[in-house]
Amino acid sequence: MMKAFSVWLLAVLCAVALAVSHGSADETAPVEIYTPEDMLRIAENPDGSYILMCDLDLSSVEWPAFTFRGTFDGNDHMLINLRFGDVSSETQVTYDGNRKTYDTHFAGLFAILDHACVKNVRLPGLTLSKTYEGDCFLGGIAGYANESTIENCEISGTVSLDVTGRMFGVGGVLGYGNAVIRNCKVDVTLINTDLDAAHRDEEFLGGICAAGYPDIDACEITLAGFLSDHGYVHSGGLVGMYIVYPKAFSRNGFITNNTLAGFITFFEDNTNRRAYCKESCGEVMDWLFKDSGNKYSFKRDERKKYDVNLLPHGDCANPVFTENTVAPSCTEPGYTEHTCASCGYSYRDDYKLTVHTPGSEYETLDAPTLETPGLGLFTCELCGAKIRGELPMLTPTPTPTPLPTVTPEPPVTDTPSDSDAEGSGGNALLYLLPIIIGLPLGVIAGLWNRNRRRKRTR
């Protein structure tokens, strides 16, 4: 009895566990993103899980700054022509090298990441450019991160900040904070310009992260840095300043197996100079990380002329650009490249989405109707990518035109003429004449024969 009860109880528990696991899978299924409007809805539910289902051109929308606490999977798709709105209204505390605090604003693909994950997204031609009065950090993926993960992302473009503040910086991936950053490919131009020459500040620039204590592994960085500061410079090929905050604590961090190629051109207009600029971390406040397997090809380029801000086109005061348009392919976006004929500086903008050649066969996702088009899943004939395409609305079936109703005419019957009627009457009389004559004669003959038989009898 007890054995049977145990078997029954085990079966019930297994069924409950299976039901719960199925329920959890459904609840955590990521929201699929197909349109710019779908992207904007992330800000309405920043704790959710999302997956990008196709390349998107976001030039039609203004991208907001908000705190993201969920998971965003780019699914190896790209976002192009991002137009950034204001920096975040929400602030986070940042720390300088003396652990002085600042309430700071941020901007990036996500202004703030808090226990979040961003992965597998491509940002070609990123242009994040801000002019701001106050304390501010910019980063390609995030302006600020706390206990988050950024992995398998690709970023190319420009991050630029013109600022009047006391605490500010730019990073290729992350502005300020702590995150695990793995397997990212970064090719960025970073520009940080201090607009206030009268006051000292803390400035940070890093190919991966401007300041904080990120863990960085297996990233590939190409960096062109331009920094004009009238305060204290903290710049590095990977991290501008490595600092564990709010105070140093025991941790096993890592900066490992990364590859850097690039330079930082800067000036520090300050008699009490720091001028931190190194290939890995410009300044290290806390050696609480493993540093190994990194490869560097880096140039430190310090200038001593302070009245002209340092920019990518150098001393070319009035660059004149020629344009070259590159068409998109199946795997790479198109763009317009602008090149200065005098100094050779170039940049890209006006990106175009990849172009596929869909085959004739497709899987119907949403069937078309007479009022709305449908949606189909096609396969590119050139690269095999799965692409969604519109199915045309159904064409109404024409109603057959009824044939005209023909009322058959009654058969034509010849109406006899008067003469025909008379002739018919005369013919009938001829037929009856023998009967008229023969009947009396037959009666007379019968009577005569009967009288004759009587006479013989007598």
C-alpha cells in the first residue's frame, strides 16, 4: 500500500514540476522585435526580455534614454541610423580618483544597465554626439552599467561629448560602471572636448570603458581618441581609470586576451598635470584584476597647444568632403562615405539596410485577407538568410455575370381557316352517312324477316 502511494506521489510531483517548467518557459519567452515601434516599446517595459528578429533602420524615431533591467538579444542583427534624444533624466553616483561623488547623467543604446544583459547586436555607423552642461558619460552600448553583461556585440562609429562639467567621459562600449564585457568588436572614434577652460575637471576616455571596474575578455578594439581637457586626463586604450567603488573591496576581476590597435591624441591644460594615457588602463586605483594575454599596438600622442580643440580632421580648419556611396549587400549595410581631400579624414553616415533576394517559396506567418496584406517568411537565394516579407492582399473573386433570361416562345399552331373548318365538317358528314342510312335499313330488314318466320309457322 505504502509503495503504491509513493509511486502515485512521485508521479504527481513530476507532473507538477513539468507543468511549472512549461509555465516558466512561456513566461520568459522573449518578445520579438520587428519594427522601430517595437523597439520603442522596450522603454515601456524595461524589465522584459527581447529578441531582435531583423535588421532595423531607426532613423524614423528618436531613441529615448532609460534604465534597462532585462535582456536584449540582437540575434546577430543590426540597428542603424540611431537618433538619440536627451541624456537620462535619472542619475547615478560616479566617483573620481579621490572617491568624490557626482550625480551624473548618461546616454547610450541603453542609458543605464542595471543587472541587465545585452548581447549579439551590431551597431554599424553609430553616431552618439552630445553637447551637455553638467556631469555626463556616454557609451556605445551603455552610459552606465551595474552588475550587467555585454557580450558578442559589434560597434563602429563615433562617440563624441562636448561638455561643461566636473566629471565626464566617453567609452566605446561603456561610459562608467561595472560589467562583464566579452567577445566584442569595437572600431570607434572617441572625442571628448572640455568647453570650460576656467575650472578644473575629471575627464575619462577608454576604448572599452571610460571609468569603473569592468571585466573585459577577448575583445578586439580599434581606437582613434581625441581629447581636449583643461583639467585632469585619465585615458587608456581599454579603460580610462580602473577604480573599485565606493571603496576597494576584494574581487577577482580580469582584463584578458584583448587586442588593441590605435592611438589617443590629447592635451591636458593644467599646471598640476596628471596626463594619464596608457595602452591598457590610463590610471589604476585598485589592482584587483588579472591582466594577461592582451596585445597592444598603441600610440600616446600628447599635444601642448591648448587653444585649439583636437578633432579627427586635425588642423584642417575647413575640410572639404567628397562623397562615395556604397550599396548594401546581403550581409553588410550600405552607406555614404565622406572623405576630406586635404587631410584624408573620413566618416560614414546615411546607412542602408542589407538587401536580400527572396525566393518564390515562403512560409505563411499571417494569412492575407481582402482588407489587409499578410506576412511570409522567405529565404534569401544568395545567402540563405530568413527574411520576412509582405504577402499581397487577396483579390476578390469576380461574381459571374448572369446570363439574360430568355422566355421560350410557345410553339406556333396553325389556326384553321373557315374554309378548312367547312371542309372538315363535310368530311365528317361523309363518314357518318353510311351509318345514318344503314341503321334504319338494318332495322327494317330485321322486322321483315321476323314477320316471314311467323307466316311459315302458321
